Amino acid sequence: MPSDQRFSRINAGYFAICLLLGGAGAYYPLIQSVLELGALALLFITLPRLRGITTVPIAKCLLLLMTAWFALILLQLVPLPPAIGLDLPGRSWAIAVQREISLADSWRPLSLAPDRTARTLLASLIPAAILCGTLTLSKDGRLLLWRVVIAAALAGAIVSVVEFATGFSFSLWANSTRNAASGLFTNRTHHADMMLVGIIACGVEGAVRSGARWEKKWMLLALTALFAFAVLITKSRSGLVLLPLAVFAALFLARPAEKRGPWRYLSLGAAIGLIAMLLTPTADRVLARFASLGDNPRYGFWAMTAEAIGDTFPIGTGLGTFRSLIPVWEPLRLVNPYYPNHAHNDYLELVMEGGALAALLLAGLIAIVVRALQHHRRAGNTPGRNPIFLLGGFAVVLILALHSFNDYPLRMTALAAAGAFALSLLALPHKARTRSFKSSAAAITSAIVVLCLSALSVSFALSMRAEIRDPQKAVALQPFSSTGWISLAYARLTEDRCNEAKAAAVQALRIAPASSTALAVLGSCAWRSGDEASAERWMALAEPLGWRDIIVQSWLADQSLQGEDRAKATPHLDALLRMDPENPIAGTTMMSLLADRNGPDAVAEALGVAPSWRHDFFENYRRTGVISAAGTVTLVEGLSQSPTPVTEAERSTIRSGLQARGETAAVRRLSSGLIDNGTFSSGSGPLPNRARSSRDWRSGTAFGVNAVIGEIENPWDGNALIVSDRGIGTGTIAEQTMTLAPGLYRLRLAIRPQASVSALPEWQIACQTSPDRRAPSSPLNARYDTARDSWQSLTADFVVPERGCTTQTLQFVVADQARDPAILYLDSIEIISLPD
């Protein structure tokens, strides 16, 4: 076995590899396997050093907690008698699947996806190795690991700065977060966590160098500033919220025993620097993201995870099973093209997967941390203690624990390693009393376990890598992988080799019964062979497993339509469009329902919850026009009673389609509001050159004139359109396309010049005579009246002719070249219909 000094270097080297490569994620299984093999090797040489660790109470508790964690995983993998499995909560659908494949009387493990639970066991080896290794290190060995953290954070910061400098066109991993810095991670928020850990490590290093020259401490302050900047360019809201906590924790750790010297200037400089960073445009963009917190899908993830906990508690679904099982509880309103890989709350996910025992382990961990802090407070700075290391470790644990409320940092290998390192610092350093196993039998047993787990890790990694290209090879490498069998079943189905497809699907269900894809393969094969009853039975078993399988949803929608049950078919079509808004078959079928007698009501119910495909649906309606005028009115009126009524932009799109087909009466009936975002309450900032839809405000061609939506002093009603005119060009300032039925209308708005002007810009209406031709604009005869607080009210009447004006463009135009620079404010623009 290696000497203490050599072991310290080995431990530091492995820790560095974990921090540098552990951010790759599950999409790089070979990297994960390499880290797992390294963990097994490190555990093999660390275990003998743990003898005598019982003299350190906190270390003993941490090791007992780690042992209990692995015991829980093994408990979930042990097959149990069928009598026990039948009585477990929340598994009726799994029992139904097992009965269908003649496995109801077979022994089954507690985990509903044991292959994923086995992968969790392998992944847990990495933090376990770091924890055990750090517990046996001396003070110098632990300091070396702190410096490894700083070096890894510096590497990640450099990568993120390169990403920022290249406009985020460069990223280390193929699946990294786009348009934000992610450093050594695939996820920007996890990179932000690593930078926060690096900031705390700088504080620890500053404390260790308390007697060093202040130039070196200024270097640490510069590193802290770099890491803080790296947090900002991740655009992570959680990172920005936790940044002040990390910075002031580092300053607290680095403070000298006596408050002399430039310490107070360093603290003041750090505070000023942090505030300056928070005032940068990058920070402004991050802060602007807080406005969308109400629409965050995490709330939906938490709700469905809580529902899963309620159904499966106290047993749980099995550690590592969230991704494969959460579709069972996923509501239709949350379905989108992106699969929910985690609950974005590690505590909820842990209890869902591990049940009551996992909750007890979590409570035990909290108790250990509290006990360690109490022990430190009572002992104070007694000889042999390292309060700075303990407090630094606690700060890291606190940062990761807080972020775990709305994310999953500890599911990433690099951060799990950092968290294990921080936890081990809660215990006093333990000098290894021995470096060899107690007996040769113990050494041989340990070696056999290491070899078996190594083979399992390598087989899983190679199997996952081969699943897409060669699923037959994947199941040969790891026959315990349900995802491999599912890939093989689907591949054989597409090749029309149903016998092999059915065998692979049954094998997948034997391992993990929650596979709707495997059930869909069995149903499809039964349908192709003419066995409609079996096909219906397999698809009925797949229906409770969620909305995510395309084959199942397509089949269920088709069967409902054949039975003329439009209301039942609509949710399945809705699910298909949520996963792929451009799905041509589902889109066309949904559109065709509008021509049915009860179809508009069913479609209105689906559109009423604002699915992602809603905009595409209305645009397709405008182009195709498959629905009658009466059906269109029924749809719009049905949506008016829904949680999300038709917006004015959507109403205008519908009117455009009706007007193009000459449905003047229907256009008149739907002509309420007539103009979109007339109060400028939707969004802020410069008007785009191209509108988000054909009915939004957009900027014009006037040179030297800018139009921006924003807040003003002395407003009319909230935001306003702010027009800055330098008086050097003519043309359109802003415009919007509308669809008005023939008749008489009145334009009304509020306008306020910032100062007195000789002439105001004019309003014009241009008719669209054909899709590619617009008639010349006609100026409106505007009348101005005094309103309030320097505001004026403008009114202008105009006529839309019976022919040659299917759509109209309202324009705000500057035509006078001999004018002075001016600033104008506009608000509450509306068009009302007047009696003929």
C-alpha cells in the first residue's frame, strides 16, 4: 500500500480528475465508467486506512451513513416474493404488466427499474471514494484538495470566459447549455455551483496564508472576482442569488484573527466589486429572467413528483428511476419536446425514489452536520482542530444544499465529489494506523468485489454507447439493461421483424415494467398480425404510463376517431403536438376536427390551456381554411370561456383567413379589440424589425427615428411607446397589420410630446390588395384634444372598402423633412367599429 504522502497525491489526482471530467453528464458513459473504475481503485487502497476511524465520532457517523446508503440500494435490488410485491403502494399498473407477460408470480426487486438503480450504485462509488479518502488525510493532505478545487475552478472559469468571448459558439461538451457559459459542465447552473465552491476555496486559502504577504491575498481576491464573473456569464438565477453568500463566506473565512491591516479595505473592495458586477448589462439580463419565475416548469415538476411520492410512499420507486417513471405522473399540460430528466428538487426526487428510508438518511445527514457545528463551537480553537477547514466545508455543503431545492447539483459527478469532500471536512483529520488489510481473506474478498463492480461499470458504459447504433451489441454487452432491450425491440419493429421485436420487448418488461415503448412494440406487432384484441390490450396497458410514447398516442387517437369520440381523441393529438408542434399528421388531424359537429368544442378545450403548438395551429388555419365560418366562431367563443382566451393577435390571424375567403359577416363578428398590444403592456424594449407574428408592432424605415416600449415619467397607463426623432429622415416609425371587415372605424390614442413641437407625425392606413402587393398609404385626418397632464387624445375616422382591402397596415409616419428633433410618447392605441 502507498505511503501517506503518496496516498495524499493519489487522492488529490483522482479528485482533480473528478472535478475536471465529472461535469460531462450521462451522455458520456465512458467518462463516467473511467471515474467509477478510479473510485473502486481508490476505495481498495483506502479501506485498510479506515481501521481505527471509530475514534473520530463525526467520521464514524459519516461512514455509517454511507454504509446505510449502499445498504438501501442493495435492498432495492434484492428480489422479493410476489406476495410482498402485490401489496406495495402505487404499483397497480406494474402488476398488470407483469400479469400480462406471465410474471405475476415471479420474485421482483423493490426498484421498478433495477438497472437504473444499479447504475446509481456505481455512480455512488465516486463520492464514497472521495469521502473515505479525505477522512484519512492529514491537514496538509486536505489543504492540497482545497487547492485542487481552486485549480479546477480556474480551469472552468477560463473555459467559460472563452465561451463568452466567442459569443457562446464554443463549448466543451456537445450537449452543453447554449447561449450561456457552462465551463466544464453540460449545464450552466452546475458550472455556477463550481465557481461558488471555488470562491469559498479561495477564502480557505486566504485563511491558510494569513501570515503571507498581502500581494498573494490580492491574487486570491482577483481569482474570486474571476469566479464571480464566471457566475454572471452563466446567466443562472440560482447562481446569482447564491453569489453574495459565497463571497461573504469567503471573506469571513479569510479574515485575520486581529482586524488590522488592509482587511477592511479588502472587504469594502469586494463588496463594491460585487455591487458593480450586479449593475452590469450581463447581470441585468440575468435579473430580467426573474420576471419569468411564475412560468417556470419546475413548479410542475415538483407537483408531479409530490404526487408520485404520495402514491408510492413509504417504499419509493427505486433510486435512479425518476427519468423512466415520472411520465406515469406527468400531466398533459407539462408535456413538451424536452424530457424531464430530474425533479429539479433533489429532496423531492430522493424521497420519491428512496421512500421513507431515504428520508431518514437525509435527516441523519442533517443531524451529523448540526452535531459537527455544535462540537466545533464547544471545542473552539483547541490544538489539532482545523476550524477553517470545517467552516469552509460547511459553507460548500450549505451552497449545494440550498441549490438542491430547485435543481440537482449532487446528481452531477463533479459536484457530488465536491460535496463529499466538504462533508468529510466536518470530521477531524485521522492519521491512518495501518495501510494493509487485516487478513489476506479480506484483501481477496475486496479485490473480487472491485473486479465485479468494475466489470458491471464497463459493461453498462459500453452498452449505453452501443444502444443507438447497434442495440443487438448493447444487450449482448449488458443483458440487464432495459434501455438496451427497448432499443432492440424498436429497431426490429422498424425492420418488420416482429418475432424478434416481441421477444426483446418482453425482456425489457421483465427488467422494468414501466416501458410504454415496449408495450407499444407488442401492440404494433399484434396489430400487424391481425390480432386486434391483443393490440388493444397492450395499448390499454401502455396508456396509464404517460403521454410520451408516440406510437401509443397515435394508436389511441386513431382508435378514438374511428369510434367517433372526438373528445377522447383530442388529448392524444394534443400530446403528439406538444412533443412535436410540426407533426404533420397530428396537426392535420387536429385541424380536421374543426369541420366536425362536436370538433370545435374539443379543440377549444385543448387550445384553452395554451399548448406550445397553439400559434402554429392558428397560422395553419389562416393558410388552409379547412373550417367553416360558423365553426370558426364556435371555436373562438369556446376559447373565450377557457383559461387562455384568444389573443388579439390570434383573433387578427383568424380574421385574415376569413377575410381571404370572403367571410365578411364572420370577420365582423370577431372584430372586437381590432388591434394588438395597443397599451404596450406586452414586453418592453425596441420594436423588432420583424414582428413575432404578422399582427405585432414592428419598427419602420424612418432614418434617425427609434421606437422603444418602456416605462416613462407621468405615464398615461403603464408602459408607453417612446419615439425618439432626430429630425433627419422620413418614413414609417411603427406599424401593425390588421384584418378589419369593410366598414367605418375610429382610431383613438393618447400622445404626449416631451416638449412643444411644430408638427406631429401622421397616421396612415395602407390596404393589402394581394399577398405581395400593398396599395399606397392614405393619411388619416386626425383631431387632437387636450386630455390630462400634458397628454392629448387623438381621434381619426377611416373607412375600409368592400373590395381590394383584405388586410390593412396601420402606420405612424414622419413625412416633414423640415422638423425639429423631438421625443414623443404614445399609449392606449385602439380602433373601434362605428355604425355605418
